[in-house]
Amino acid sequence: MFDPVIAPSGTLLGLLQRGRGDGTLHALAAPRAEALAALNHCVLGDPRQDWQVENRSLYYARLYLDLHGGLGEIEAHLFGAEDHLDTEESRTGLALAVLGHLASYGREDALALLRRYAAAGSNWAWALDELALRDDDNGLRTLAVPVLSRFPATAEGDAELAAAVRDAFEPRPWRLWAEDQRDAVGARVRAAQEQGSFDRWQRQMRPTGPRPGWSVQAVFDWAQQGLERGTTLHLPAARCLTAVAGPDDRETIVEAARGGPDGARCAALHYLAEARDPAVLDLIEAAALSDSRTVADAAVAAFERMSGEAAVDRARGWVHRPDALGVSAAGVLACRGTAQDAALVLGALREAVRTDGPDAHSLYALVDGTGRLGIACAAPVLRHIYRETAASQLRGRAARALAATDPSFATGFAVECLWDCEETTREIAALHAETGDVRVAERLRRLAADPAEEDEVQTAVRSRIGPDMTAL
């Protein structure tokens, strides 16, 4: 999947792609055709930076309802020729999830599309999972034959069917089909269920893959062999060292961390960091300058996993470094520093935005840190990140930090956050939005009554609303 092109934050499309609450508010105020075109653009070309963790489907489904939008564009996307050429889940997953939410709101056309796609589409398993949560038993039973026909009655086809049953996210359809009296349906699904259970038992009883011997050198050799095969074993090797290493092995491990083969060096660094060995911080500093990217990355990762005042104190000295260890040090201060580190965290936040933009990965820890430390003068930078980032989870973190640092949050961004795509952001808004705004009162009532809303959001809403939903 190609990285999505995100429109400017001041445009309707850019707001909707980001999942901002203002996207919904602007769409409802825009000409309906323009709003629907922007909405379809988002649903058919997933704009998320990480489609596996960021939320958009409920956000877009609610907007389809508010705009009384048709589903013709989604239908053409799902059933076009490209569905047979590009079978990646990311191409159709968002559209199917939107249809699932629309079906839960009673849209029969969305339910019908999901049924058709489960019967004929390449990403049928996703559609079936959506239907498992929303369709009735009769509707699911009609899909048994078309789904099972995907698996030929051969040894290979039966093995693929067993894997599909075993790995199904929602087992309800398969359980219904197992009760079918037809041999081609019920008997076949039951056999697949039994085979899947047997496969799972085999994997548990006979784990595959090489295992290290019970000595420090054997663990180092295992870590190195894994690295040569392209498998990163630094962390499991460090845990193995914890089990096998004794006081007499410390010097061997320190020497490996200082200049051993890459696999052994990385494992040793992680082990010494976990043990808070007094030499590890100097070893990490040296390893961060290694010509080996693997070693340098492992050194930074080992430092980030350290706790204790020694690591925080060293971070204060490293925070100005222009490399990955300096970025990591800023994150450590943001997460575990004290009030004396506020200026360092703020400086790192400004530098990260200036150098890497509002989507930099390092901003997650720094934004959290500004809120944790209550750095009030960081509010302008946080507002910039909130407006510009394309990552909805980072925007939610910025909202949480603004709630702790910006007195204007309750009457500003908190209001639009009630329409945000991320439930954690809506929860923050429900706790802080100024109820003097008539839009806030109405939105809180709607969220409280919406069966699709997350429990945490509704709990926050009810903390602001009385039992009769009138007291605010």
C-alpha cells in the first residue's frame, strides 16, 4: 500500500483524512455533493498512517448517516477488477469496516453489500467478521456454500479451510455452519474445526525453531546465528542470559557488549541494561557510535528500556546529541524526568517539530511529557501538532497534553474533539469541553445514546450528564 497523500489541514478533505472533529462539522456545513466526494475519497483511499491502530471507520460511518450518503462509490470500489489484482486487506478493510458500522445503525444496503462481498470478494474474511457481529443467523447461513466453495475438496483445499477456521477472528459463522445437516457444509466445517484444533495442539506441544544451549556462549552463538538468518533475537537472548549467567560471567558479557559479534553484542547490551550494570551506560554510548546500524539501534533500544535515576541523569547529558541516542534521551526525560527537565523537554519538542515535522515518531513521548510535566508554554507547539499531524493517535495525545497545559482547551479544541475519530480523544473532550456551548450539550446527549459508542466515552459523558440527560 502506498503512503497516502494528505491534503492541507485547512481543507475539508485534509480535515476528514485526519479524522478531526472539525472535519465532520465542516462537512455538515459544506455543499452535500462536495462533502460526499471528500468522504468517499477518504473511505476508498485509506488515509491512515497506520491502518492497523488508527480509527476512522465509525467516524466515517457516522458522517455517511448525517449526510444521507449513498454507497455506490463503495460498491464500485469493492467489486471493481482491482479487487482481484490487489488483494491486500488495506485496500478494502476501511470500506468494509464502515459498512459494518452502517449495518449496525440499520442500513440494509450496507448489510446487503457485506453479504455480496463475503460471497464474491477477495477480502471475504474481513466482510464475514463484520457480518458475524451484525447479521442474523439466517443471513449467515446463506453464505455457507459460497464461502466453502472457495476451498476445493482436495487435501490442499481442506488444509486451507482448516487454517481459515482456526484463524477466524469471529467464530460465530463457522459454528453455525458446523450445525448444518448437509455433508458438504456441516461435516466439512466440523472436520476443519477438528483439524485446526489438532494443528494448534501440535504447535503448542512441539515448538519449532532452534533453541540456545544452557551457557552464556551458547546464547551468544544463538543470537548471532539468528541475526545471520535475518531474525532479531536480542531480547529473547537477553532473557536467556538472565537464566544462565552467573557472577563469574559478567566480564565475558561486558566484553561481548564492548566489541563482540553484532548478535552477541546486542544481546549483551540488553542484558546489562536490564540488570542496571554500572558499566552499561558507557557501553551504550560507545555502541551508539558503531558503524553497524544493528548495534547502534540496539544500544538506543536498550537505553529506552532502562529505569532508575542513573538513566535519567545520563539522559540529561545526552539530550543535546544530534543522533538517535539524543532523541531517545529526550524521550526518557519526557517519560521519567522531573520538573527540572521541563526546559530540556520543551526544547526537544520544538526541535523535533522544526526538524522532522508534526508527524515525527519522537513526538509521541515528548507530547506526553509536556502534559505530564505541565509545561504551559508548550501550548502553542501542541496546538500546531494538533492541527497539522496526520496521525490521529498523536493528535489525541496532543489534546490530552493541551488539557493539562492550555486554559483555552475547554472552549477550543475540546469542543471539536467530541467529533474526533479516536475514542480516547472523544473521552478527553467529554471530560473537559465547556458545556456552555450549545453544540457540546447536544453532542454529549447523542454520544450517551449511541449504542456504537465506546464504554469509556459514555462513562465520561455520563459524568457530565444527569440521569435524565438534561442536567449539564
